[in-house]
Amino acid sequence: MSAVALAHSAVDGIVRQLEEDIVLNILHPKQRLVEDELMARFGVRRHVIRSALAELVHLGLVEHRKNVGALVRSFHLSEVQDLYGMRELLETEALSRIELPARPEDIERLEALQQVHDQAVIAEDPRAIFRANGDFHAAFFALCPNRVMVDSIEYYSIQTNAIRFSSAQSPKAQKRSRRDHRAMIQALKEGRRGDLVRISREHIFPARDEYLARNQYYLQHDHRQSDQNRKG
């Protein structure tokens, strides 16, 4: 493998690890990501860490502030609402374009991916749950023929991962997620578009609402502070 390929592989691995740390709240909102510490942790040079941080900024998981450096992204109240509004808009439109009923091979793929998700939940493996859930949703929305829309759905989904997974790790939330996934597969199989849209829309909001309820004080405080900074 060439030096360039090795560097890209290292960057991808670091991005994946830090993404999981952010999503699982091992790294907290506003926490600084210090280059020297990351270099020591991953055993790579500075340019590799900077490339990984730049990719995380692009994904919307990290922000870079002048004279501060890289920080885990924090969300204002309006940002949470706007991100979920965009997800609802895009995902609902994508579901209106999926050919129904879905092909048997697509149903089989989704059922296999859900079995992986089920096993991750049973094993109580948060990282595996996160990845399996993402794989299921990626395959689900990939049934939409509009590739630009599919890419946009993935982009906004990544940005909300830290929001939804902070409140989606309870047994109750995991049970609801598995139930919804299977209901979505059944609606695809039977060609019930109205139910498909309804179930999918309802699927995304419980985690958002729980996150807002748990972090209401801090979200509103940050929102007021942001307004004051803009006016000042």
C-alpha cells in the first residue's frame, strides 16, 4: 500500500473512532480536541490529525474556533429544531419516490441488516448498535432513486447522530427502534406508502424530544448567549 493510501486509511480510521466517541458522549459538546493529545493517542503525525479534524468539521460533528482550535460541536435550540426539520423534509420526500412494493432482494437485505442490529442490542455493544443502525438506515433510504437526495439525507443524519444517540441508548428506546425498523420493512414489503411515511416520520422524533427535554436549560442559555453576541 502506498504512503498516500496509508495516510488516507489512517485518517478514515481516526474519523470513525472520534465520530463514535462523540456520538456515544465519550467526548462531550464543547470539549477541545487537542492535536498533541490525539497524535499521542493514535500514534500519527500532525498532518494526519488535522486532516481527520477537517473531515469531522465537514461532517458537522466538530467546529473550529479562532484562537481556540477544534471543539466537539454543541447545538443551539434552533439548530436542533432546524436539523430535524430538514431531516423530516428530505426523508418524507425520499419515501414518496421509492418504488413500492420493494423488491424481494431489497427486503432480504434490510431484514439481514436488522438482524445485525438486533444482535448488537442483545450484546449491549453501543458502538456496534450505532454502526448497525446507521447501516440499516443507509440501505433503507438508498431505495430512493434520487442520489442527491440520498446523500443529503446521510449528511444531515450524521449531524444529528450525537443528538439522537445520547438519548437512544436506553432499553426502551432500543426496543422502540427495533420495532419501528421491522414495521418499516413490512410497509415496504406490502406497498403501504402512507404507513411507511408515518412510521418513518414518527421514528425520528422521540430521541430529539428526549434530548431537548434533558438539555433544555443549556440549549436555551446558549441560544440567548448567541443572540446577545450577535447584537453586541
